[in-house]
Amino acid sequence: MKFEKILFGTAGVPLCTEKKNNPVEGVINIHKLGLDCMQLEFAHGVRMKDEISSALRKVSYELNIPLTSHGPYYINLNAREQDKIDSSVERIIQTAKISDLCGAESMTFHAAFYMKDSPYDVFDLVEKSMNVIEERLSRLDIEIELRPELTGKTSQFGSLEELLSLSKSINSCQPCLDFSHLYARTGLYNSYEEFLTVIDKIQEELGYDSIYNLHMHISGISSNSKGDLKHLNLEESDFNWKDLLKALKHKDCRGYMICNSPNLEKDAKMLKDYYASLS
């Protein structure tokens, strides 16, 4: 898939939506706000009635508001017990099934925790599970991009390097690039030049056209030596979002930009307006 531009949206239903648990109303409000897309949040479980998923698919298509999704937080493909790994695989597959019914084409999730294991061993286990997931989704005839997220804590699998390697190994896999998490995780990548370095690295590793089909997350962030602590509103954080947008514009990057700030649509709109102002 090749996008024509960056689409700006929210991680979940906009806060101004009267019925907070109604994603159909959320999509309608995204359209009213002048935003471009919305991420379905299945953070606490993959549950949705059939009539909601079909209504979502319909309104998303009619209003031209594409959807992405985020899987449950309690996924760990490096769990100590095999049944917990199996449960994590099932949660990813269930998220993919419902996302597909809703018309979403890209889904993200936090893949694993290191659990004090070697990152190399954890990579192998994650890769093994991702192969299983890809095969099972293929048998179900579900085509969706699997996007393990760039995570903000040093205890989590999901460094930039790990995700690029995984994407080269698994056909249906691409990274979900959370630039705020990258900054919190490393203490680096918070300037125009550093953002350009990341974009160049993605193109170098995944191909020239990879930056025309991105799934990105952004928010303000607070962190310590172990990585991110919590999301903040952009203007309350020292995350350099303006330089990030300048770098993305300079490189003509395209795809989804999902805002995770506590004020959701306010920051999403601020991002879109600032991006539009860049020459």
C-alpha cells in the first residue's frame, strides 16, 4: 500500500465524543474535526459486536476515514509458560480478525518483554511466533499488516533495530514507529538531523518505498533511565515534534500518524495544522 500523504488521527475515540465507547460515533467525530484516520484500541481485550464492526467498516468507507488498530497490552511472546505464549498468539490473531472485519489494514501491538533473557533469544522466540501468526492469518485469508510497536521501556522487546530485522524476516510485518518511545528508550533521536537518520535507516533496511507506508505513533513523553513513564501533551514535553514533522515532510514520508497524547484530538489537530503550514 502506498499513501499519498500523512493521515493524522487519534489513538481511540476522540474525547469530544459523547458515547466514549462507540467507535462509530468516534469516526464521525474524526471527520467533523477535520482529521483523517482513527486507531481502534483493543488494549484491554478484543471484544466487538458484529453489528458494530460492520457499521464501522461502512462509515469508515463512506467518510474516507481509514482505521488502524492496537492489540491488548497483555501480550508477551516471551512469557515463561508456553500456554501464555499461545494465549498471546491468539490475542494477536483475534485482534487481526476483528480489525479485518472493521476494514482496518494495519494493526500494532507490544510484542514481548525480555524477562531478563538475552535480546537475541527473545528475538528468535518472537520471530517463531510471528511466523505462526502469519501462516494462520494466511489460512484465514486475512490480509493485514502486522506492526510490532517500537516500545518505550528498555525492559520491552521492540528497539528500532529489532523491528527492522523482524520486518525483513516476516513478509506481513512492518514496524509501528513510535518516535516518542524511541526518544524515551534511547535518550536520543530528538533533533531534525537524528530524525532524518532514522528515516534513512528505514529506507536502507526496508526499501525505498517503505517510507510511503508508515504506521507512526506520537505524543509528548516523560522518561527516566529505564525508558518511558507516561504520555504527556506535546506542549508539556520536551519531545521535538516540530522537527520530526519537518523531517517527515522533507523526506515525503506518508502513512498514518496516530496521536497518543492525553488530549488526543487537540494534539492531533495541532500536528496536522503545523504539518500543513510547512512549505
